[in-house]
Amino acid sequence: MFEVKYNDDDDPFDDAREGFVTTTIRASKTLGQITGYATCHQAIEFRTHVFSALIFRTYMRLLRWDRSGVVVTEKIPFDNPLLFDFLGRFSTATAAVRGRDPTVTTARFDSPDLERKVRDCLECGQKSLLNISVGNNNYIVLKDQIIGSRSPIGRSTRCLKAFWLKTNGLVLLKDTWRVVSPTLKPEHEIYEKLHKNQVPNIPQAHLGADIGKENDGLHTTQTKRCLKAVERTLEITLRTFRHYRIVLEYLPYSLEDFENTREVIIVFRDASIGHGTAAEKAKVLHRDISNGNIMFKRRADGTVQGYLIDWDLSLDLTLASDQSTEAQPE
């Protein structure tokens, strides 16, 4: 992404200023503009990071955005050899190095019958489909449902209706960036603990895994690495995020899909029972209750059962350390 400005007063960054960010009205508008571009870029595609360039009359700045923050260069004059070196490397870099998630590709099918079955299950007609991999497992999702977070940073959680090619059935595929911390477990491990303690009204977790290699520079945010030298000066602390996916049993209905007040009460009751039992028996406190985290399904006899999902920000009540900062929702 390139943004060109003709007036240096539009530059939201000042190399000589403590804190680096300029707070004038013109500069703030530019910062909001490029932040909006980066947000949209990450929301409409599956990306691990985004590069952008802010160009002025005599210099430019390069920016690298990921789910933890943005790294901005100092002013780079147009005759600086490092600029040409970067542009040369970028032009020959792979799509993954440029930020496109290599684990998401256009869906292709071995036979017309399989494609027909997938499209019937996803109820998508002839719309575009994507293949998302988690380890050796592949899932087909509708491309139109991938819109992500309205923030350029944070977990960027997407919950997707997916067709699991291994089982030929529907599942709920959650794509997110989890906070890396010794006190915060991956979500599938939390589900394992809940089920071990027989907590009711939570979905089955089929599998969960971090995506890519830990040190590949793609699926783990890199912003914090660049900030370590100035973190104390700016008095801020950045979190590191790890790309993560979990596959849950498919729950077709949200709170917007109830047919009468009785169904709403039953679904809330079930979710409350699950919440309370998790805290009492499994010593896990959910901490992120919202209408998007309460789902339900209808049984064959027409009755409903509510479920409480999204346990990734939960608090382990058995730990003495303070987990509130690391797990603070955006």
C-alpha cells in the first residue's frame, strides 16, 4: 500500500520527537488514514502482516503492520541505497514473506460430486470457496464470510462455518491470534480441562493448533522484537501474538435466531450453568461473555440447547499470578 502526501506537515511521525508520533490535526488525520488502510487490508484477506509506504516529496517511510502493532522507519531519502535494496528484495519476495497467509488457498476438488456436496452443505451456490489447512486437515469455507476485525491489532478472531474434508461434515473453524504467555493456555487445552471436569453446555473441540513454525517470522508477531530497546522510554508494553486455529463442533444458531422468548431463556440458562460449573469444578472463569459467545442448536424434537464458546481469554483460578494484563480483551 502506498500513500503519497505533498506536504511534510502531514507526516504523523517525527524522528526527533520523544514518543515519535506527531499530534497535530493534519498528522493525526494521516495516521488515521493509513491505519484504516492497514485495517481493511488485514480484514478482507488472510494475512500475517502488511507492508505499506508513506511517501513525501523528498523522503518516504516504510511500515510493517501485524496484530501486535506497527514498525515505522525513520525518514528514508530517495537516494538512500537501503531503500532500493528493500524494494528489490520485496519485488522478488514470496507471497508469504509479503504477508499473505500460505495456509489459505483457493479451494479445488478431486471430483464434481465432492464439490457439489460441499456447496450443498455450505449453502453457497457458485460463490468462491477457500481451503484452510490446520496441520494435515483441510477445511472449505465460503470466501464471503472472512471479513475480520475492525482493528489493526489484537486477536482478529474469525469464526467460520466450514466443511471438514476428513469427515465430510460441518464444523466451526475459529481463526485467531492468541496472546503468547506462560499463564495463558491455547484454547483447545482449556476445552480439554473443561470436559475433563464434566462441564456441561460447551462444544466439543475436535482439534487446535498453532499455525506455521514458531520462529518463521510469519505466524508470530514481530513488532515487540523491534520495540524492546525503547519499551522503557515509551512506558508501554506490547504483547506477542501467535496465529492459532481451533475446530469445534458446528453450532448453527446464534442469539439472533431464536423463535420465541422461551428459547432465549433456555439458551441463557444453559450458558449460565456451563459458566458456573466451569468456575466451580474446573476453576476456569470465562471473562468474555457476549451475545456472540452464546450459541445454540435444535434437537430432533425441536427443543434447544445453549452453549458457551470462546474460552481463549478465560482466567485460571488456580494460578496466583495476575493474568489480567496479558488476557485483557481489545
